[in-house]
Amino acid sequence: MAINGTEYISTRGNADVLDFAGVTLTGLASDGGLYVPRHWPQFSTDEIAAMRGLSYVDLAARIMAPFTVGVLDEAELRSLCATAYGSFAHTAVTPLVQLDGQHWLLELFHGPTLAFKDVALQLLGQFFERFLSGTDTKLTIVGATSGDTGSAAIDAVAGRAQIEIFMLHPHNRVSDVQRRQMTTILAPNVHNIAIGGSFDDAQAMVKRMFNDKDVNGPLTLSAVNSINWARLMAQVVYYFYAALRLGGPERKVAFSVPTGNFGDVFAGYVAAQMGLPIERLIVATNINDILHRALSKGDYSVLSVTPTASPSMDIQVSSNFERLLFDLEGRVGATTGARMKWFEQMGKMVLSPEMRKNASLLTSARTDADQMSAAMRWAYGATDQIIDPHTAIALHAARNAGIRPDVPVVTLATAHPAKFPDAVENATGIRPALPARVAQLFDREERFDVLPGAYDAVRDYVLARATR
Ligand SMILES: *Cc1c(COP(=O)(O)O)cnc(C)c1O
């Protein structure tokens, strides 16, 4: 099929080329790869400078327009963004907070479910509605969540007529707030499943469903995990937003990103490919440090997952890393496809010195529990900010990255501290309160089913409940 507009290709080179609407509704490519634009759109320094002072919504439409050519123009994007970001509790959408002379927080948690995932998923909900209306397609969303994706996705699609959502979370491994934000949404199109095992087990099952012709065929499956390109696209915007407010594009800015599935930090990489001057992207991990080992030593080998106080980063296999690998080896689908096949069999791969050189914009750091708590205490004691455990991991990395003092360093604050009250209280002695808009969470009825960590059980559950 010829595409009249922005083309999307699979990282494994062997799937249909799609337009923006196609990639938004599809999720994983049929060859097991992930969709990326055929070319990175470019903005000149003058074009970026001209974006200074745009509101978040206007900036979002400007940045995303090159990705949606032939499907949505800038005015249509603007209107979808206005609706999506109208649900945020801060008029700046993603406000910056200054910590000291060099360090800033970019608060990404002012959306309805208190984590940065809302920034992308509120917009994705609008895209789904827009692309399904006027068709008789019924979309079945299956996703795995380490906590925050699930609530943000469910909030974005609850009650929508042409969508059924099945969300898997690892049983007893998400926080009470995270679980309740999913399980207290009682809309009939919402199905919460607690499964035995880790997040990686759940994610592997979701991937398998996409490749299972008995499921993906009878049902039109779609993804809300960050394998969905539209999510990453929406996250590119706030890198521009922050940099423009801190002297960009004339002045370079560094970012420190608490990383799990490698979606958020990959969006920063995309911003750099589009022309935004970025000094450095710090990939901050907790003790589940596969990405740190990969970027610092070239060793991308899977170990078992250790549960931590930053559960949204308790991941070993980071799906979006494949998108970076594709770029690092010259964007050749056959090469990335062969590499990923090998990795899927062996559970490990090595990044060559050449690939690591191509990734030099990215550095990495591993933060343990004590360092995380110390960062929370520093933020509270020295700057009066109460921060969540994920943010603390990135802040520790930011303050120890050795970045020149004249370069502003922005730590992405990915969750509201009240989502993780125990860890915050342990570190600071302060128990953060839920914001008023979600305060009744603990009074609401919950609904979810517990299933064993077995693929067949989950597949049958979905097939029995999805509408076609
Ligand atoms: C999802 C999440 C992360 C990790 O983001 P990725 O895009 O998966 O790397 C970090 N912090 C919080 C609070 C999250 O919800």
C-alpha cells in the first residue's frame, strides 16, 4: 500500500509500511518489530527558536505535525491536544521547578492518574476515538503494566464504545494506589487481570498474544504500552518544552530520565534527532540495571528482576531499546531483526564499540535504595520538594553525572509522591497526601481477576470476553 504522508517502517524490516493512523491502532509490527518513522523529521535552529513562548498545546501540535502528515494536520492535532491536556491540573501541563543553580524538575505528573504516562495516554485516547469513529472496528487493547501505564491507559479509554481493554499487572507487585487507580474503574469495557509472576512475564504474554493468529486475527489487537509509537511521539514534546524555557536552542540542556521500558528516554533521543540541542541524556536505572550494563559496558544480558521501591523501573527487557538498536546499526531492518532473534533465544547480546560510540549522547547510572532515599532527603531538606522514588533515582544520577555547571540539568519527575507514600515516608518522614482530585480512591469498590502466570489462561480469558 502506498502511503500519502509520513511512513512508518518496522525495526525488523519485514512488515507492512503504515501511516500514522495505522501505527496508532496496531502496536507491535507483524514481524515482531516496532514501528518507527522512515526518517526523523528535522527542525532548524531558527524553527526551534520560533517555538519559544508557545503554549504547551500549541507546541505539541507543532512538534508532532511532521509525524502525522497525511492523517492529521497541525490544526487537528491542536484540537486533540487541547482536549487531552485540558484534563491536567496545571495550566503549564508540564511545569519546571528549580531546585538549585543547576538542577530542575520537570513535573510530568499533573494528569488524572498522577504519573507521566498520562501525557501520552490522554492523547492516545483522543487518537483512538478519532480513528475509530465512522468505522465499525472494535479494538481490543491488551497491555501489561508495572503500575502506571495501566491506570493511565484505563483512564484514557474507560467507557469508550469501540474499545475493550485488558490490563495485566503482576499480582501484589504494584502499589495500593497504583492498583486501585486501575481496579476502581468499573466501566464495563475495562478488564483488570492480576497475574502470577513479574512484569516481564506479563509483558512477554502480551507480546505472544500479538503474534498468536488465534487471537490477533479474530480480534483487532492494539497496544497502549510504549511499543505504541504515538506514545513516544507525545513524549518528545516536553523535551522541547523544557529546553525552550531554559535557553534552548541556543543553550544545550541535559536530561536525567528514570528508565524502565526505555520509552521516555527514547523520546528524548528522538528530540535530539529532530534538531533539539541536548548536552546529554542520562539513562537512570535502579538495581535492575540491564540498560546501565548495556550502555556502560555493552553487556545487554537478562538477569532476574528484583522488586524495588520504584516498581515502574523493575524491568529487565526494555522493549523500546530495539528502536535505539535499529538506529545505532544504521537503520537496517534485516540487521536488527537478526540481532533480536538471537537475543530472544540467548537472553543476551553485546553492543559493539561502534554502536556504543553512536550512542554517545546517552550515558547511564545505577542507583540503589540508599542512594534513592538520600536523594529524596536532599530534595526535601535543601529544596523543600517531596519527590517520588522514580524521580529520586534520576535525581541522584543527575547530581552525580559530572555535567558542566553552566549546563542546566532537568530531572524528569515521572510520578506524584503520593503514588508511593511508603517509600517517601521511609526516606523523609513525611507521608505525602493524595491531591484532592483523587482523594476518594481508598473508598471505592475494586474489581479484578487473579490468573496464574500461564499464557493459555490469559488468552482464554481475553477471547471469552472481547467483543468482535
Ligand atoms: C513508566 C514509568 C517509568 C519508566 O518509563 P519508561 O518509559 O518505561 O522508561 C518511570 N517512572 C515512572 C513513575 C513510571 O510510571
